[in-house]
Amino acid sequence: MKVLKFGGTSVGSAERMRSVASIIAQEQKPLMVVLSAMSGVTNRLVDLSNALKAGHLGLARQAVADIEQKHRQAAESLLAESPALLQEALAYIADTIQLLTSSFAMPWSIELEKILLAQGELLSTHLFYFYTRTLNWDSRLLSALSFMRTDEHNEPDINYIRRELLGQLEAHPAEVYITQGYICRNAKDQIDNLRRGGSDYTASLVGAAIGAEEVQIWTDIDGMHNNDPRIVPDTFPLRKLSFDEAAELAYFGAKILHPASILPAQKYKIPVRLLNTMEPQAPGTLITDESVERDIKAIAAKDGITAIKIKSSRMLLAYGFLRRVFEVFERYRTPIDMITTSEVAVSLTIDDDTHLDEIVKELQAFGHVEVDKEQTIVCIVGNFVADKPGVGVGIFEALRNIPLRMISYGGSPHNISLLLDTRYKKEALLSLNEHLFKAEPARS
Ligand code: ASP
Ligand code: MG
């Protein structure tokens, strides 16, 4: 069975939902469909929650009105030919709007916020399900709240998911199963979510749970590109990537795929295909266990990075120093992305600076601390074989005129990371593109 996940833009209007249905119609059944909320809806629900938190009822009302209008409009267009189903859909929308409105009178809490955020995917999947019934499909709506679960560490409970999901598939045979991305229940059985962009993660967890033959992520771009198409002209989609390469790219800035979604697919060896709803025939990007022989495949960049340097003569010939430094970050649950060391100093980067002040304060106990904000990690991904000389030459040649704050190579055979001031990002990406891809335009 395949799992097909469609993102917010792909289900963003009645017309887009019709295209989704025609893509599904071409595929072999049975299959599983995972949908995001209609585009913009989760953002509006976040606005709603923020407005309630701040006591701005006017803004809250506006957000709810927008959400209502968007779904009513889609329902009226999609279900125009089937008055009974249209009534059912409008009643579902009205119930949801009632639920959102009733939150105005409730004290704000994080639990309430999660209930509100869950409504986007519930709405989109209901609408799409009603639409498939007008097409006389043998379809079934499965509530992700009945099988998607996280444990007490907020990690997906794959055994629970597998057991529940397989049980439901067996109990209710259908050709097309439709479910919500993003939403789940937590260990306390409360409504929760897999964090923003989490529908990809749902799709790969579902794929892993049922041992899917493939997970397809349908968006509005034709696969993962070799460079950031918003900055660099003439980028091209990569046909094949390994899980490791895709994970590095997703984490370091390629927005097309949620980075966490690689893990379950990799662990259970489920191929992931990135495809474009606007151009369904395009081959997209296939992510599998295999690595294609090609030195440099792609470049991604991640902004909003903070670099921290700790300089201490106590580090000289000492052991246990790095452990104590890392423990500070661990205490504040702040992941470190890049690290470079010299005999008397260590530099590292974080992208979550929520606890920066506390972290710096504790680090000052070890030595002199310097902080640089607004940095960018440029990540060059490929298949770098250590005994093959010359990999760095093209990269450094390209960046001859750009000050590099940190360089990290050798941590993984798939990644060379550089840290630079965000001011130089555009110049760096353009120049790397020129040197690394124009000279040798072979595409893999
Ligand atoms: N709707 C959620 C979001 O916008 C999840 C997703 O689309 O992946 O973050
Ligand atoms: Mg997404």
C-alpha cells in the first residue's frame, strides 16, 4: 500500500482538491491519503490562539470568520451537485465554528490551543472525504486522533500506531483511506500535534507503521532542488537522494520536507518520493537507502543561527571540558548544530536562542564567551569519500572573498557545513552554484 500526503497548497481550494482526487484516481488501490489543513488555515488558528491569549476578541472573531468562509466556499463548490452531502459538510463546518467560537469564553491554555490547532486538518479531511463520496469512491475517513500517539517524551509511539492502524484497516476494508496529518494524541490522551509542518512526519510514520511500499509527499515544487530556488537562478530538481543526504538538506534549510519525517522512513526502509501536484507527471525526487555516486549534490542554507565561542586556557590539555560545556546546553534542552574546536577554544552554533542568556551566563564560568547572531549555516551535501582528494578545492575557491566563521567537515561523509554572516549568504550561494554546478552539470 502507498501513502500519499498532500500539503496545504495542494488542498488549498476546491479546484486544488479536485486535482488531488484525480492524482489519487490514477494510483493503485488500496492506498492511504494524509492531508494537511487548507493553506493558511493553521496560521489563522495560531492567530486565533494568540488573540485569545492576549484578550483581543476582535482579532479572534476575524480569524474564525476567515476560516469559516474558506471552508464554506470550498464545500459549496466541491459538493454543489450533491445537496445531501453539502448539507452534511456545512453542518460539520458549523459545528467546528461553534467549537472555535466557544473558546472565546474559555481561559487560554496550551491544551486549548492544541484543540484549536487540530481543527484545520479535521476540516480539510472531512471536506475531501465528502467530495470523494460524490465520486462514489470506496473511501473511509480515519481519525488520526484514534491511532497517532506520542509517548511521555513526545516521541511517536510507533508500536501503538502500528497496532491501532492495522486493526482499523483490517476492520474496515476500503480502497482509499483518508486521514489527518499533524494531529495526534499525547501520552495523557489529550489532543496534541507533531509541530508545525508535521503532516510529512505523519505520512512517514503511517508508512513505517503499515510497511508501505512508498510514501509520496505531494507539494507545489518538483522535488528537492540542488540549491535554494528563491535565491539562485537555474536550480534543478535532484532525481535521487539517500536518506542521509535528504535529512541533512531538510534540516539545513530545504523547506520541502519536514526533517523528522526522514527518520521513520529510513529506519523501516520505506522509499519517499517528493512530487508536484501542479505537474503530476514530473519525476520528482526519490529518497532511498542508496547513495548515487556524485561528489556534490546540493546546497542548503539555514538562517537565524547564533554562534557561541568559549575561549579558555583551562581547555589546554584538559579532559572533561567539552562534556561540561555540552551539559549546559543539555540542561536548557538546546540542540547544538555545528561545532569546531581548537586547543583553547570551542565554537558552536544553536538555532533556538530561547535560553541564550542563561546559557551564556553559565558558560562564562569556563572562560571568555563571545556571541554572534544572524549567522547562516551553508550546508553542502554529497557523497564525500575521505580518501578522494580535492573535495574542498571548489568550495573554497567559490568562497574566496567571503569571511567564513566556522568550517565543519568529516563529521559525516555527506556534509560540509560552513558558518557565515547572513549578509554574505546570497553571494555565497550564487558563487557556490557557479563553481560547483555550472562546471559539471551532470544531474543525478
Ligand atoms: N497544517 C500544519 C502546519 O501548517 C501541518 C502541516 O501542514 O504539515 O504546520
Ligand atoms: Mg509542509
